[in-house]
Amino acid sequence: MGKIDDFVEKNAIKPSDCHYHTARSVMSRKGEMSGKIRVLAAKVDNIARVEYKCPECLHDGYLEQEWRRPFSIKCQKCGIKITVPKMKQQAKKEFKAANKK
Ligand SMILES: [Zn+2]
């Protein structure tokens, strides 16, 4: 189990207790879907808990930081900024990447 799952279970977090909860693939600069990010922002402490796999260096990490929008994190290993892609934006990027081939 991941840290977010542990937190959800320990605190009996329901969807209504969250500002935000998502799990997405993250595209690297080369256009590969090599990264992942899961964000859970709980209302109880206004802290966002983040599990991620960096799309550039493939580092698996976990961090906590204050929840605010727009939300982004920094990879703890290589320092790149990872933003949570918006669904529409991501669809557009994937469409563009697919058309390049
Ligand atoms: Zn990285």
C-alpha cells in the first residue's frame, strides 16, 4: 500500500473530505508517458499528499506540501517541476504527439 492509501484508511477519508484527488500519467519532455502522479489534498489539514514517479529521472517519491492552485511539485532527485496536467491540456498534448509520428 502507498502512503496515500495508508492516510485514507487511517483517517477514513471520504471523497467529500478532499479538495482534490487525482491520479494521472505525466508526460516527459520527450513526449513519453513515463511519469505518474497521484495527489490527495485533504480538507482536514489543507495538505496535499503526493506520490509520484518523475517522468525525466524515473525517481519514485512521496512528499507533502500545502495545497494551493495551481499545484506543482519539484522532483526531489532531479529538481524538475512536475505539474498535474489538466485533462484537456493532456489530451491535446497526446494528440499532438500522436500526430508527429
Ligand atoms: Zn526527477
